[in-house]
Amino acid sequence: MQTQAKPGKLIANDLGGPALRSFFRMAEAWDLRVADQRTLLGEPPESTFYKWKRQQDGSPGRDVLERISYLLGIWKDLQILFPDPAQADGWLHQPNAAALFGGQSAMQRMLSGNVADLYVVRQYLDAQRG
């Protein structure tokens, strides 16, 4: 059951489908394993995850929407920084010498499971954009 939003305001239920569809397209472009996808989404139960993936719709909670929001920002930053989509998508998996990553890839940092790490990677890329 969806709650009616006041004019001009979106509610989380309205964002679930588009957010999940965007996430699964990013996950494909980034060549993520199912385990990695679930980690980035905050470890939803397997049945919930597969339902979202199958239906490309649902009502994820605020935490999941926040995580997807950070991931969308990361994707956007990479598209701006690297006009070649393959290079943009590949950057996430490359070892990084920046102190923030300690020689690991951005994806390894993001797969810690903490939403704060998604924020940190997003912030780093925003700073690189200037």
C-alpha cells in the first residue's frame, strides 16, 4: 500500500523501483558478484534481494535508498571524470595509491559493508571533480 505524498514531495515508496533498477544496471556495468551487490545494499535477506532483482521494483528501506544514492553519485562522478565508460567502470576495481584507499581499490573500500565507506568514496570523487 502506497501512501499519498503531498504535492511536490516524493516518498520512499515512489523511489524504490527506480532506485533498484538503477542499482542493478550499475552492478552489471561494474561486473559485481551477487555477494558484492548484497553487501553494497546493506545485506538484505537473500529472498528480498532476489525478489528485488527479479521484479526490479520494491520498497527498500531508507538505509538501502541512502546506499543507492551514494552509489549513483559515485557512478555519476566516474562518468564525468572518465569520459570512456569502460575506464570509468574499471577505476573502481584498480588499486589506488591515495591514502584513503591504502593501496586497495575503491570497490574493496566500498565492500566493507559500512555506508560510511560509500560516503567517503563519493566525497573523494566529488573532490577530484573540483
